[in-house]
Amino acid sequence: MSPALIFFLSLLVEGALAGALYALIALAFVLVYKSSRIVNFALGEWIMTGATLAAVGQNAIGLGLAAATLFAAAGMAVFGFAFNELVVRRLLTRPVISLIMVTIGLGAMMRGTGTLIFAGIPGGLQLPVLMEPLILHGVPIPPEKLIAAVVAAIIIALVTWFYQRSRSGVGLRAIADDPQAAAAAGIDLRRLFALLWGVTGVISVAAGILWIFAAGGGFGVALVGLKIFPIVIIGGLDSLPGTIIAAMLIGIVESLGAGYLDPQLGGGFGTIASYLLMMPMLMVRPYGLFGRPPAARV
């Protein structure tokens, strides 16, 4: 293959691998919104806290990577249960803007208190050191991004099965369609909302660790929620398949833009690519590619 074709394919592969990780993070957005109509703008801070808890388990307690991951998942699940019990249940009947402002305030509080609570604890995770890039027909494939994408795809498949096939998932779908009718039918809204936020916490841990693994270090993930939010707008806030497709699209566009446009424009295209695609989407199809338009009485 020609060097130009190899360069294009390598950008395409890297974009697709990044898109799988974007899809996992976006999944946490969509699950919460589909079931409760809440947009969690603190998701980036949830991911940051989940990764930090894993670092606490590994560096402060002395756990292995797997045990530290389970420790962080348990901690974030408890945090999700507490957030649902103390905040969400009290605001479900309030205007949507109240819930949005609460999640924004929660994110600011988590950033501030996290610095104090985890002060003095060594940052970073001891992750496996991998081999040189895999070469497939001349196209280099970063092994850390490949592993992160595969793990993310497995988690996405499990969560999607849970939502579509399990008894609790069917209950969450019923709540999304009509919470009053679901409650009248005997569905325990309190238990399912607690489960929803607990699952969100666990997804946050997985996303945080995979993000660090694929990015090569650092805990700069607090703003990832704002990076992912345009993806769920493009795909549709209430569409799991739409979110996955939009995440892959954005990953590829970012990679191609960084490879071809950044050298010409001076860099930074990857940080704004999702927003450049979101703006025309809001004008043409504000509910997203696969989202459902709002019902209107005739």
C-alpha cells in the first residue's frame, strides 16, 4: 500500500478505537437520561473520581489492579446510591433546570473536595506495559487503544443487554415511557433509580481507567463529560444505538481532522470537532440522528 493510504487507514483505525471509548462514556449519559430525563453534567467528575479511587486502592491500600478496580467500582456504586437517595428523589418533581443545576454544582463540588480528600495520595495507576504497535498490512495499531476499545465494547454489550433484556432493564424502560403508569403497575421506582445510578458509578470507573490506559497517563478526565455531551446530542439523547454510531463517527472525524487539518490550521481540531457537527445537527434535527421527536397533540 502507498504511504498516503497507510496514513489514512491508521487515522481511521485510531478514530474507530477512540470512538469505542467515547461510546462507553456516552452510554452513561443516555442511560440516565432515558430513564429519568436527567442530563448528568457531572459525568466527567464521576469518571475522574472513579479513576482516583482505583489509584487509592492500588497506591494507598496496596491492592492489585483488578482488586483496585473492584474497590473503586464498589465505592462509586455506593456514591451513586447515595446521590439518588439524597438528591435525585427529592428533585424528580421539580423543573428540569433544577436537576441540571444540581449536577453542575455536584461536578464543581467533586473537583474541589477531591483535591482535599485525596491530597498526598500518589496519583496515577500502574497499568500493564505493552509491546510496540501491532502492524496489520502495514497499518500500525496501538495495542493500548485496541485493548481499551475491546473492553469498552464488551461493557457496552453487557449494559445494552441489561437494559434491553433483563427484568430491571425492562422496568427502567417502562419508567422512561410513563413513570406514573409504571408505579401503578407495581414497579419499584426507588429501587430501580438506585440501581441506575449505581450502574452509572460502575461505568464511570471503567471509563476512567480505560481512558487513562488509552491516553497514556494523567487524570485529566474531569472535562470529558463536556467533550462527550455533543456526541449524545448528535446520536439522540434517548437512543443507545444512535449514541454508539455518533461516538464512532466523532472519533473518526477527530482523528482524520487531527491528521490532515491540524498541520495546516495549527492544531486543536480534535477538541472542537464534535461541537462543529453538533451545531448544524441542532438546527436540522434537534433530537438527534436516531432520537425520537417530541410527541405533539393533533
